[in-house]
Amino acid sequence: MKIEIKGYTEQYKQGFLQCLKNNYPWMAEVTDEELYEWTKPFMEYDWKEDLPAEIKPYQHGMVFLDGQQVVGFLGFIYAKRHWQGHEYIYQNGTTWAVNEGYRIYLFKALKQADALADVLGDFTPVKAVEETLTKVFKYKYIDHKVYRFYPVPCFHEKLTYQMILDEKDLTDEILRMEFHDHQPYGVKCLKVSDGQQDSFIFFRVNHRIRKHRRVFRKRRSILKILKLTNPDLFCNHYREIVWHLQKGEHPYVQIEPRFLLPHKLTGFEIKEKKVVRLGLDKTGWDVPIDLLYSEEAILP
């Protein structure tokens, strides 16, 4: 049995969908059209800044082929990113599905994919993938929890707020490009100022439905902070900033603790939720790994 690993193209669409349905029960319950609509963000993304030519064939993932049959799929999001004068390629893993009997080829495909990028992230791995990435590929745990803020009113506003509506409102070239790339996915950017310094907060609101409940099916929204540029300002005024975000009828606000380092937050309104956040920085520059250009930023 000889298995080929190739970059995903449109010709493998039907096999890719069937592979997902073979591996995820909820996907098997929906039509092909509905399933592809869900996958579109990572199957059709295209950023403002072009990716290197060697990544283009694998931009939307890899397929495992047994003859002409798709027996496995690894989804990835790649992006060219910048930090403190450095340029690097970032890779984020999305939905992976490999049929039983072919999972031994996962290691070969991951090795091939990881070699294309400088900084790697996976924020929602299942247990088996978590073990593979940490034990075999030496990914590190970059967070074990998230802070989730519950509503506590704050009526003494000391800060000013500006919702960024146009990329031209951002003077920083990198922030402007990040805003441009994420606008189609409902990501918003808020400028917070204390009169002397600013902080830019990229966030997205997730709405989820509990399908199998007869009552209270609609889950309250969660506002997820995807990137934060000034942790000092945020931590000095977090109650006011969080309440400002919550006033938009989003009772839960969530942020990654690593965004706030070296600060830690405690309070009766803050709950810690367990997560698995994995990352691998091969650059040696200690690049901060945020949630932009990831499934957390673009998937519904």
C-alpha cells in the first residue's frame, strides 16, 4: 500500500468532505453543502500578504491519497507575520481527519507541514493529537487555562474607547494588515486610551447553539480576545475595559493569560477555564503566539 501526501486542491473536495464525515459524527449528519460552508474559512482564506511559493500548494491543507481515494486530511492556516522587525511564517492546525488504518502516516505529513513554518500553534487538539504534538514534535504548552470574566458593572470610566471601522484609522502597518485580513470573519478592533498610552484589542464574538436541549438551546455569547497590544494598560483597568466590552450584550469575556504576562489576574468575577494551547517557536526570537490567523479567529 503506497500512500501519497499532496496539497489540497479543488479536485479533492468530495473526498475531503467524505473523510471529514467518516471521522466526525456531527459532520456525517449534515449535507455536503452545509459542511463545506462550515469549512470555507480555512479552505478558502487568502491574506493580503502573499505566502512564499513553497507553501502555496499546501495553503489549505494536505490530503492522503490511496490511489485516487482521499483517506486523510490535515487542515492548516499559514500566514506571513511580523514582530519587532522579524518576518516569520506562522502555521495553525485546523480540522484533521484520517481514516482508520492510515493514521500511521500522520507523522510523515506533520513533519512535512511543520517544516514549512517558523512558529506553530494548535489551540484545540483532541487528546491523541495533543500527545503526538508534545511527545513527538516537541510542542510546548503555552497556556493551560483561559480567564473568563463574568459581568460586574463598573460605572467610573477613566478611559476613552474607539471602535476601529476602517484600516486607515490604524497608523501601525502590522495592525492595519491584521485588521484588513480578519474583517471578513467578524473580528473587531477596539482602541483603548488613558490619554498617555493606547492598547488595541482584537476580538470576536462566538454564538453557539445547544442542539440537543429542548429549552435554553441558545448559549450566551462569548467575546474572545484574540490579540492585545498593551497588557499593562489592560491589567491596570481591566474591570472597566471588560465591562465596556460586556455592555454590548456579551456577558462573557475571555482572554488568554499569556497575553497579560507578566501580570496575573484574580477576582471573584474571574473564572479559570481549562484549555490546551500548544505552540512551537523555532525562530529563537520568543515570538508571542496570539489567536489571529487561527481557527479561533475565523471558524464559526
